Amino acid sequence: MKKFALSLICFILTTTSAVHASFVEGLEDVPVMEGLSQMNNDNISFGNEESRLVEAILSGESVSGRQAREFYQNTLPQMGWVFQGSRGNTLFFEREGEVMDISTEEENPLRLRITVKSKN
């Protein structure tokens, strides 16, 4: 029993310390992919009870546009975002009265623009 308890404690400590996901500022449920960082000077955030607009720029040198698009296409549905399709280097998502676009603006270094706005 002591070995089981010790194993459980070790498992909990290793899994919780390994999961330190950061999220896009202003979008608490949109993760920043590992290898990318948010460009804090380029954020836009407007909103009230009826509508909002949040725009963030992510950048990184070790991630390709394809990798980032695959990450967000696979990850965001787990956060409730429904993938609506893509056009060129832009992904489109929708959730509860909001739409999100993720556009690759530059490839080297990678620069992504994430925009969330109310449908209204």
C-alpha cells in the first residue's frame, strides 16, 4: 500500500509539473503552442457585455506554419471551438457566438495572427 501511495504521489507531481501550458492573453482557453511566444506589444482587445474583439500575434523560430496550423486544428476543438475550414494559410473556427481566424503572416520566423470576434 505504501508503494502504491508513493507511486501515485510521484505520478501526480510529474504530470502536474510537466503541464505548464500558457494561454493567449485575453483568450484564456487558447493555448500558446510550445515554441511560440506572444508578442505583447501587438495585442488588441476591445469588448463589452455584448461583443468583443481580441487580436494577438504569436511568433517563433522553431515552429513552421504547417505545424502551428496542425496544432491549433487538433487542439482547439478540445476547447469547444468547431473547425469551419481553411483558406490558404488561414484557419477558421466558431464557438458560441464568436469566430476565430488564425492566419500565418510570415513563415521565417513564424508569425501567426489570432483574431477572435463576436459574430454580431
